[in-house]
Amino acid sequence: MLQKYIVLLLISLLLGGCAIGRKQDYTLATPTLAYTGKGILAAGVHDQRPYILDHDKDEDFVGIQRGGYGNPFDVTTESKKPLAEDMTQVLINALSHSGARINPLKLPPSLSRVKVIEEFKASNADKLLLLSLYEWKTDTMMGSELI
């Protein structure tokens, strides 16, 4: 009977440090931007990470968390939305605090650069802010690395 409890305790300790199912909440970021401007600003993030474009990873992928043996587990956004949408929201929040009026644009990874530019032009905004995301991945075990 005692052995059964010891085994259950060991299993719960091992699972407690498990890296499966980790999430990252990017919407909590609150950058301060020294921006003041008039008019409307169109803003969007275009995810062009190769592993997103070839569908190796889902759009909410933000990195990997390694287990006790170094085995990788995907980390995704807390919101379950694409990383580009979470980053667009952070931009909107930061720019709005500076007094800007923002027109957020959803830019699917499948859009070509030409189509993205057309989306911005169609927004009729006074200023445009495009962030093209070519790499963004964390790798965490004992420490963290942002690539």
C-alpha cells in the first residue's frame, strides 16, 4: 500500500514539471511608444515565418518548452489566436495610449506582399505601420532564448 502512494507521488511530481500545453500571453505586453500624430493609422502584422507558411506549425505557435530530457513541446498563444493578431493588438493598445486612432488590419500569412500593400492602401489611413514577422520563436529549458 505504501509503495502505491510513493509511485503516485513520483508520478504527480514528474507531471507537475511537464512542458506539455504551455501558453504565452502576449496581450499583457504594454509597450510605451513616443508617438503623437493626427489622423488614422493603419497597423498590421504579417506573419511570414517559414514554418507557418509551409503549415509545419499553426499560426498561434510562439516557441518550444523543453521537458526534463530536452524533448520539445510547442508553446502557443494564450488567446489561441494567431501570433500576428496578438502582436497587432499590442501595437493597437500602445499606439492608442499615445492618442492615435488605429485601423487594425488582419493580414493572413497566405497574402502576398503585393496584396498586403493593397490592403493598406484600401484602408485610406493617413499613416501605415506594417510589421513583417520572419522569425519569432522561444526555446526554453533551464533558460530561455528568443530567436
